[in-house]
Amino acid sequence: MSQKDPLVSVLIPCYNVEAFVEKAVHSILNQTYQNIEVWIIDDASTDHTLEKINAIKDDRIKVVSFKENT
């Protein structure tokens, strides 16, 4: 990857998707193109969605978590 490769931002809005979120995030992180950032926008999930996301250790992941479902 050269310095000129543009940064690609991937947005994942989520709400109560603990059964699917890990697979979705890993699918994105495992792409051949590596100059990416993954923004996960959690809309106040009441299940274990945030715990599953926070268990994935990768500096490319950014999390925004709302306190109230909007």
C-alpha cells in the first residue's frame, strides 16, 4: 500500500445486532484494501452489541454510542 492510497471510511449503523456485528466488522477489516476506518454508530443498543464491538481490538475501529435510542 502506498502513501497515496485514499482512506476509505465505512459506516455501520447498529441497534441490537449482537448476533451479526462481529461478522460484519471482521468482514470489513479482512478486505484486501487496508487503508480503511470503520465507524460504528450504536443507537443505544440494549443487548451486548457494544461489548462485542469493544472486544475487537483494531485501531481502525471508531465507535460512537448514543445513550438514548433516537
